[in-house]
Amino acid sequence: MEYDRLAALSVTIDDAATERLERETSSDFTRVTTEFSLTGPGPDGDPATGRGEDVTYEADDHDALAETGLPDLTGEYTLDSFSAHLGSVDLFPAGAPDREVFRNYRRWGLESAALDLALRQAGTDLASALDRAYDPVRFVASTRLGEPPTTDRVDDLRAAVPGLEFKLDPTPEWDDALVAALAATDAVRILDLKGQYHGTEVDVAADADLYRLVLDGFPDAVIEDPALEDGTRNLFDDPAVRERVSWDAPIHGVDDVEALPWEPSWLNIKPSRFGSVESLFETLDYCRERGIRLYGGGQFELGVGRGQIQALASLFYPDGPNDVAPRRYNDPELGDGLPRPPLDPPAESTGFRW
């Protein structure tokens, strides 16, 4: 198991700090995250700092954390015992989050910071620790099409970055003309139906007409998170259609993969959903053993978290249609010189960074 290469890494934490980050996005909302910094002695005697990012979606939770601070995390650990410690403390001391999965998001932010620090204190990087190498990362751009939906944003991005591929979120407002125009680009790789979200602002209810429209209009695209309900379940009876289905929101570990309605061909890996480094790597092992294809997913990371999901994509699924484009793709206004895929690895790397 890949995790076994990391579990025994020593990590000494002398101090823990938080920084609230905020940025406007192309999806018409203000993103707030918290970046964690864990500091301890470095291999050369100078302090070393490991960083991670909490991608909890509610700004109030980040504001509350800024007021209360973190529980005491100082001490000497292995990466595995630090994970166990996190499992024993309340990371939301100001009150329970609105969604239980946010506990995983915060825990991942701290575990990824601890992994970064442990690797830096050992004088190595994640690729070397796993006996792997960083590869160039294929990435797609994830964007919304506005209200009413148009191809304008897609057209602008394709003009700026010829050959760019896309992950799009269909909505009931999509029609035949829009689908035909998007399909003509031959650039749509993933269609996220958002059917597995419940109680969020991005929920999209099961819609048989919409599902038929995109299944027929994009016969080669990956279809993510359909809602399998009366009226839509039968659309996925065909094994050839099931081969195109990917899952994202329900996946927090191996148990969730095994609970899917059929063995998947694709999964979207969002590390924060797993909470612990161990759960993430256990799931990666499981998928590799079964030939399940993977691609990385982003959550509008504003800090070090974006580079970390790019690093994981580089190590484990570099050729997937990774939704890990550089942050500038999420800005409301497109600037000049957008990075083009594939994303090259850094010439040098230390810790869990990109």
C-alpha cells in the first residue's frame, strides 16, 4: 500500500497558524478558504513549514475558525499518529458545520500540511517518498455557461488557449442548439450532472430530458454524478453508457466505491473528500488494482491546495481529464498568457508542493 511509505514519517510541530483567503470566481461567488501552516525544526536547523488548505465552502466556518483557532497540535508524531490525533479532537470548536463532509475538508487541510512538513523535515518530496516521478498533467477547464447559458465563456477560453478541453455542468436550460454548438468544438470531455449533491447551491434535480440530451449529444464524454431515480435509472441500463459514468460527490473512501450501483469505470478524485491521507491512498490502491480510471477534481482552491491536487494528478493520473487547471482559469476576467496544457512539473520540488 502506498500509504505505508508515508505512515512512519516523523513530524514535529512547534506551532500552528491559520490564514483566511478570499477571492472572486468565474462562477459568481466569493470563495473563502483557510490555509494552515505547521512549523517545526527543519533538517538544516532552520524552521520548516508545511502547508495545507481547508476548502470548506461556508465562509462563516472560516470566520469562526479565525476567532477560535485550532486545538493544540504541537508535539512529536509520525504521520500516522498525527492522523489519529486529528481523529480524536474537534476541528470545529465553534460549532458543528452545516455539512458533515466539511469535517473531512478541514482534516485533509491539516493532514496535507503535516505531510508537507514531514517530507520537508526528512529533506525529500512526495514523488521521491513514493518512488515515483512527476509527469506533465493534462488538464481541462471547468466553467459555467451563465444565465441564460451561452457558449461565450467556452469560446473566449478556446480563443485564448487553442485546443483547451472542458468539464461543463449541464442544467435544464440547455437546449438542442447549445448542445450542438458545444459538441461541434469536440472539446467537451466531462459533463457533471450534479445529481449526487443534496442540500447545496449546486444541486441539479434528476431530469430525464436533460440526461438524454447530453448522453446523445456528447457520445464520447464522461458523464459525472447522475441521479438514478424513476425516469432516469433506465437510461443507464446499457453497459456502454455505464462505461462512461463517473462518480464524485459520493466518494469519501473505499466503502463508498464498493457501495456504488455498479463497479465504476471512472472516478473523480477530490482529496479533501477523503479526510485522511490514508483513506485517499487506500482508494488509489483499490482503483489501480481494479483498473478504474481516475482524474483529479478541484474545489476552487485559493492557496497551496491547488498545487497539491496538481501534484497528486501528476503522480497518479497525469493523462486523465483533470479538473485541476491553474487558478487563473477561475478568475472572472480572463487575462493574457493563460497556462496551456499539459502542466509541466516544477524543476525542483520539496515536500508536498507543486
